[in-house]
Amino acid sequence: MKRIVTFGEIMMRLNPEGYLRFTQAGKWELSYAGGEANVAASLAQFGLDAAFVTKLPRHEIGQSALNECRRYGVDTSLILRGGERLGLYFVEKGASQRASKVIYDRSGSAIALAKPEEFDWNKIFAGADWFHFTGITPALSDNCAAATMEALRTARSLGITVSCDLNFRKKLWTSEKAGRVMGALMPFVDICIANEEDAADVFGIRAEGADVKGGDVRGETYISVAKQLCDRFNFKKAAITLRGSLSASDNNWSAMLYQGGEAFFAPNYRVHIVDRVGGGDSFGAALIYSQLSGWDNQRSINFAAAASCLKHSIEHDFNLISLDEAEALAAGNASGRVQR
């Protein structure tokens, strides 16, 4: 069985019930999530050996986050314990023309304050085939950036395939610092994953003619973006999710995979959104699964787009779909008819 290691932060997510606004909330729904934890959970649902690496407080709230990962089959044996707090984030789900909102309360979290030398990457990567991280992890602190660099150097020395989702978060760092730090990490990456805005926000690489705010993200305008990313950092492949936001409730959803001058596009899905948070992570996980399975680029991007399309129908961040469900949609079964 293929083994994947992911590294990052897991937080407690709190959101009002349904579509209530923050100021209306009388009680809160609680779940746990974080970019790399989301990826590990998705891969575990597909039947792979997925390990998540982080640092969690020893108290009961840290244990609850760890238990949530275990609940969905993620290997938590490499998680460090210590520190004082687990990060929080609050989600207000948007509807129609009212946008969703996210508020972070994560400063001083256990993983952000962890020291690079606490992570024994040779031990962590024992038996690993793949390492995945996102741009969120090095944005948490200089310590996390240094730990990520050590992970990448070790992965390179061991011949482990590396993927990175750029995942720019303007509430965590500036575009200037992101470009500088991520630029130093990218030479160790084999497959880069981005959304329709990340390359511009982090590296100043823009899709000419695209109008993200207006919902016009035609795939052909992103071929140049993927090519420039691969040329600059020598990526083997680059994948870009293409979200045409019609409103907070309805999006067009597609994706592109680029390799060696050739671009492969997934079908476009018109999605009515239940919960969009974690959509990019579900795409990254499905892409990793398809690549580890040795699928060709067209089958790979079709599967990744289908799996992430389905995530938009699931509450909270983890993509709790089966391999069969994702493959059925990728094969064209998009009717949503009752299964009996």
C-alpha cells in the first residue's frame, strides 16, 4: 500500500448552524480541519496509508483533534504533543450574493511555536512514497517554514515525490513574504497545485484575460500560468483548479493538469454549494491518489475534479466520499439520482 505523509496545522472549526450569521449564533457546530489534515483524511477514505504530522497540546482539546483524524483512518502516530493551544477558525457560510467569511484565531498555536529540530524527518518518512504540504504551513511562523525546508531536503535525499498546494492566505502573510519563502521551497517540489489566484498572489504570474471576480476563469487562459510555473521551478506537473464563482451558492468547477507543454482539462461542473471549505484540499488529495495509481493525465484530472466537485456537497472540511462515488462522477454519472 502506498504511504503518504502530510505536514501542517489542524484547527478547531466553529460555525453557526445553517446559514446564520456570526452575530446571530446562539450555538456553534464544532469540527476539526486544516489543509494537510483534510488531504490525509481524503486519502484515507480512498484506502491509502495516510499519515498526518503536526504538534498538538497534551490537553483534552488537542486529544479531540487527534481523535477526529483517527476516526477517519488517518495515521496519527507521528503527531507531536506539547504546547498550550489549538488554533481556532470561525466560518460563516454565505448564500446567494452574500459571501462566506472566515475569521482565524490561531496565533501561538502548538504547531506554530514548534521548533524545527523537534521533527525527525528520517523517522517520519520511513516507508513513505509521497510528501504533501501547503503554503499555509510555512506561513504559520518562521519555525514552520524552517521545518518545512528540512522536510523537503530529507524527502529529496530519500527520493520521495513531493506535492505542494500554494494555498495563499493573505491573513497569514504578505504576497512579498510568501513569494520569497515559497520561492525557496519550490525547487524541491515535483507537482504544484494552485487555484485560479494563487500563482498571481505568490509569484506574480497572472492569467491574461481572466476575470476571477467576474467568474470568467476559462481554462485556456491558465495554460500560460502553468507553463511559467513549471519553467521557473522545474515542476514535473502543475495542476490548477478553476472556480467560476457565480454566487456564494453556485459555482462552475473545473481543473487543468499541465505537463511538458500539454494541458489536460476536466469537464466543467455546475455545483450548488453545501460547504465549499476544503474544496481545494479534496482536489489535491484526489490528484495524489490518481498519480500514485499511475493513471494517465486525462483520467487523473477528471478524477480529481470529480472528487472535489462532490466535496462541495458535504458539510465541514473533510471530503467523506468513497472511491466508487468519485469514479462514478468522473465517468459521467452526474444525475444525482437516488441510489437503491
